[in-house]
Amino acid sequence: MAIFTSIATAIAGALFGGSALAASLIGGALAFGAKLAIGKLGQQKEQKRKYTAVQGEIQFGGDAPVGTLYGVGKTKGQRTFYAKWGSGNKWNAEVFVLANGWCDGLEPYVYIYGEKKALVSRPVIGNEVANYHIEGFVNGSGDPVLTIRFYDGRPGQQVDQKLVDVSAALGNKWKSTSVNTGICYVVVERIYSDKLFGSKGRPELEFVLRGLREYDPRKDSTVAGGSGTQRLNTPSTWAHTKNPAVHRLNYQLGLRALVSGRTLIGEGKSLGQIDLATYFVAMNVCDTLRANGKKTYECSLFVSGDDDHTEVLKQFDDAMAGYGLNRRGLSGVIPSAPQIPVKDLTAADIPIDRAKDVQFRPSAFERFNHLSGQFTSIESMWNPESLKPVYVNADIAADGRNRQTSIDFLQVTDPDIAQYLLNIRYRQNRMGGKATVPVSRRFGLAVQEGEWITWRGKSWLISEWRADERLRITLVLSETSAAIYDDAGIEPGPIVIPPTPPINPSLLSTVQNFNVAVGMINGAQGYDTPALLFTWTPPDDPTITAVRFVYQIEGTTEIFEDQCTSPEDGSFRTTKNVVSGKVYNARATITTVPDRLRTFTPWVTTAQPTGLQTLLTGLQQLQDDALSRFKELQQEMDDYLRPTVQQILDAFSLEGAVGQVQRQELRAELGNALAQIIEERRVRVSETEALAQSITILTSSIATTAARVISEETARASADNALASSITGVSADVNGRFAEGLVKFEAVSAPSGVDARFSVMLRAGTDQSFKVSGFFVEIYTEGGVQKSRMAVQSDLFVVTSGNNRHYPLVYENGVLKLAIADIGTVNSGRLLALNGKMDINLNNGTIEVFS
């Protein structure tokens, strides 16, 4: 946390200390233009493309949108010109546009034929900014056969005169007016060499470009708080950077055409529309060094003039785990960093006559406990690589089951920064308290959006500031903590080993001598699980990076897959989708780098069925499934019985539909005693849905005693499913002791999921502890096959004939008790006598008798 001390001080002083009465009133209830990006994980709209630091395809034609690069990225560019000349067309030249705007330069390497090659500087021969040839691409006399002339797109750049001269006599000419001012491009010139190009074909280059030179107001002495020689209207003073906040500011200002001044890329705002104070702090946060010596946040991103502004800005926000805001009409940004709370909210600051809404702990359904993601790895030739997943076993236990999602940081190329961002997003999601709190004018006019305050012993972020026509101020708060940004417990990002260039690639198209056999994997206490064992002859070929397996149960069509990333091992065991008592068929193929023609081996079959899976493993899975279902039923009980009468009746809308509501109400009230019956019938029809519903609510209450009966019948139909349900819920409460019951019958016609279910749930106790019991019966569709199941939750479960001459079947305290059993076949791992005198271990094949 020590590295953030200066950051927190800067945020508290520079960004949030200037609130005044006039500034507080202008704009009234303007709030954040974008909430925390992590809140959008489950509801992101579909993007047209993946936003990343890589442009992976060559663009052709004149209808490609203008584009540019913020930071450093790999690109193939847009080919705009091709010429060939000389005897036998020995000389060739191509022009590739890399980006719009004044760019900083090329990194000292390119990728060609799937390999990384160094760029060797050469003397310039004309108006280009730099001239290079590629390492290793020289003829017998040492002269380069592949050269690159680089133009950075600065205003006033001149034409490539050599290209004008060599194409003058050709049908396709490079004109003397083709100066490409404001466009960064390269001229790639080749002299044909059969030795270098003959067997490989025309080379396809991938350039690594240092993108736009950008304006940084911190380095402009004409801006309040700035110091330096940079000027907004003088691009020659700008500098290249990978700072996400600087990228975001320059995108909001926009990249403009040199002559018309029209905005080509970005929003085209002026500095007067920007909240520079927030940007100053965000830029400083991004440049702050962490304990590992790296900057806190960096990113790179290709964008085009056709991109959605919101999506592009979100990429920059995600790169600093922050969010944008619109405060008093000015666009700004808040980075992820701890702040010093500006005020403490006390009971005296909260009007008691106005309602507040507080949720200290969100439902487990609203949070995830397993977060994965990818970043762009330079070491892996700018390809996506996986980050180390973030999960906490205590969170998984608290939620009841694994809830997994992912978020990618493809605009980030440093694994440590990307891993830090992934951990912050996980912690932000787990810190899920929310509150809407009315405050006094004295307090409300002293704070603003983006600041931290303390309340009830916790830190809160002001995510929204509202004021009505009577200047009654309400704050929307999100729980936060400085611990979110503590990097003490965060592991470094993954170490990616650069791929080895292929050396003498083998002609093998698949593995040799492939076979499959059944086996068992031994676990704790002698319990086994069935497995498949794949074997093959280890290949002596470094270009084979993995062996892939495809297998299926004999007589079925469903295909399963797995792979071994160590082909030299010659064997691989898997339990993935392997069940007991089945014969399997399998075949294999390979994965190679670089890619080449591959084939599958012939199908082979196991000589015998897989062994019987341990009973404990199967029972564990059944138990997990049943417990998960009972948790869902308890949640249904909460959702059904907890809402108020008005909330139940308000949960119906005719917006976008036609329909009718009929309500009848009987009510008697005397003092604190109330008896009430409400009956409501509803019908609703839209183009996509038809709904008919009947609700009856019976309520009786007096003092601290209350009883309620809720009955609901629903019929709903849409284009792809139909639903019919009947629910009855009862509850009774006396001085904190409560009893509840819910009976539900539901029938659904849909392609998959539960078709019909009957469930009964009971719950009773106090606010400190309670007991739950119930059962459900259901028919469901899984994999296109209808199945049925029933489960009971009870401390004691008894099956009896009603005849006292026969002992019942009893399940009690986790033990199944049965006096007499008539069994044909016993599948078991171990038989142990009650007195311990005899132990038959069927897994180990031993019989022990003790005296």
C-alpha cells in the first residue's frame, strides 16, 4: 500500500478539493456517464470487433475506415499501391498505410514468414523518416533484397520520389502529389530472390508501430497545473506514450484532418468540455511506479472512425480499472486507486423523514467468484495468452457453488499489469454494497461524484449525486476500500516463453502407433474413478506442440475432446467425460507451429468397458446437484414471501402491450390490527408474449404478530416456450419467531431445462437461526433426453408399510438404515463388519479376518 500514498494524497487534494456552491448546483443530478466497467460483465452488448493492440489482417480497397493506433501495436496495414518493374518484373514495391496521424516510429523488428526479424537501419535515400532492411534478407554479395522506407505522417511530409521515378513508365503510377500528409505509411521494396522467396511465396510483413504522438496537458505550461513546452495546437511538441488516461483525453479531443479540421477519429471535444482536473490525476496514477518497478497502468489500442465512442472509451477505462464520468457537463475519468475519504456521513446528516435504500451484501447470484481473462502477449508474437485465474475458496463456499466469468484485457501487453487489473476487477465485484441515502444540504453541497466518504465504518464511493426541485440532495453510494488496490498479495503475470522458430520440420501429419485403453485413477480411501489411457510413439519433431484426442462412447454420436501439450511424453490419461461400464472409440491428430496439413489417426477401440466408478463420487455429484436445487428453492421462497403487498402487485406492467387489470379488495383496520384480502386478475398481450395471471393475498396482523397467504396462478406463452404455474405461500411471524411454507407446481414447454416440477419448501425459526425442510419432483430435458428426479431435504426420512411387524427404511444423521435387503448384485468398494472382525476390500482384492 505504500506505493499509493502519494496517489491518494494527489486525488484528495487536486481532484476533489474544489467543490463550491455554484459548481454543486449546476447540472443538478448529472451522474456518471459510465458505471464501473465490471458491472457490465454479464450484460455487455455484442461488439462489432475485438478491441486490441493488434490489427491482424491486411486491408484492401479504398473503403476501409480511417484508423490509428494509441500506444504500440502490431499491424499488417492497408495496401494502397503495388508496382512491378524491370526485367521479368524482378523489382516489386508495395505501399502499406499503417495509421492516420503523426506516429512516432517503427519498433526495431518485424515478423516475416512467422518469424521475428530485426530491422537494420540504412541511410535515407529521399524524403522518408527512416530506411531499413530486414536481417537475413540479403543476396550473395550482402546487398539487401527487402527494404522498408518509413513515413511517420507528419504535416508537410514530402513524396517518395523513388517510387514516383520507378513507376513513371508504368500503367499504375505513384503520383508526385501522393504525399500522404497526415498518414503514416511504409514503402516495401523487394528484389526477387529464388533462394529467399521461391519456396515460401510472397512475404507478408507484420510491422510493430509506435503509434500517435499525443498531447499531454501536464506538459503544457499554458494550462493550469501544467509545466512544459507542449501545446494543444502544435503537434510537433507532442510525444508518444502508452498512458491510458492520455489516450482517453486525446480520443475525446479527436484526431482532426489537417486541412478541413474535421474530426476523423474520436469525439472532437474541446478542452473546455473536459474535466482536466480528473485527467491530471488519472495520468499521474497511470505513471506511478508499483513495487515491481513498472508503471501502474499502460495500454495500446487500434481504433477506427467507425468505432462506437462508448466502446473505445470503455477500453481505456478498463485499462486503468476505472470509469468515466460526466460531472456538471464536463467529461472526465476516475482511475482505480485508493482515495482519502473527504467526509464522514453521520446520522445527523441524514433526514429521518426521507426513505433510504441500503443493501450491504448483494445476492450471490449477482457476484462471481472465479474470474479469468486474456491479455496480448508480445512474447507470444502478439497473440492472446491466458492470465492466472483469480478465485477465492472462501468466496466459492460462501456463494454455494462456482460462479465463473471472464474479462479480457487485450489492449494490455504487459502480463503483470493485466494480472493486476484482473485482481482489481475481481475485488470490485466482491465489494458489492450499495446504498441510496438522502443527505442534508450542508453535507450534499460539500461533496460530489467520484469522491470517497465514510459511513457506518465503511468507505463508500459517491457514484451519483441527485437534487430535486426543492434542493433535497440524495447520494447513490457504492462500497469501496483501499484494500481493493493492495498489490501485496497479487502474483506476477504469467511468464510466456516465445515460440521456437521451426527447425527442419517433420513431414508427419499425425502421431504414430496411437492406441487407447481403459484404466482407473486411485483416489483417497481406495476410491477409484474410470479413465482412458492414450498412448503413441513420441515424435522427434519440435514443431508438434500438442496431441489432440477425439473420443466417444461406442454406439453414440456425441464427441468429446482433450489434448496433451507434451507430445514427447507418449501417453496421456483423462477422466474428462469418461463414465463407468462403457466401451470407447478414439482417434488423434496433432497441433503444429507453424500450422501445416494434419490428419486424424484411424479410429481405435478399447478392448473392454471402463471400470465401475466409485459410488462415493457419484453420490457426491448427486448431493451437489440436490443442494444447489434446494438453494434455488429457498431463494424462490425469499423472492415470493419477502416483498410487500404493494411490491407484489406493482410487479406488472402494460408498457408495450395491451391488457386489463381487475382488482377487488376487502380491508378492516382498527388501531394496529389489520385484516385484508386482495384479489387481482391480469391479462397482457404483446407481439411476443401472452400472459394471464391471478393473485390472491390474505393478510392478518396485529402488533408483532402477522400471518399471510399468497396464491398465484400464471399462464404465459411466447413464440418458443409456454409456462403454466401455480404457487401458494404461507407465512406466520410472532415476536421474531417465524414459520413459512411454499408449494409450487410448474409446467414448461421449452427446448431444454425443467419441463415440470412440484416443490414444497418449509422454513421456521428466528432471525438468528432457522430450519429448512422440503422436497421436489421434476421432469427435465438434458441433451435432448427427458429425465426425472426427486429429492428430499430432511434430518429423518422414513419409508414404512404401516405394519409394525416390519422395520421401516430409515435415513437418519447421514446413515441409511435397513434391516433386511434382498439384493441381486452388489457393486461396492468395501464390506466391513459392524464389529470390525472382517474387512473385504473389493478395490484391493483383499479379505481380512480379525480375532
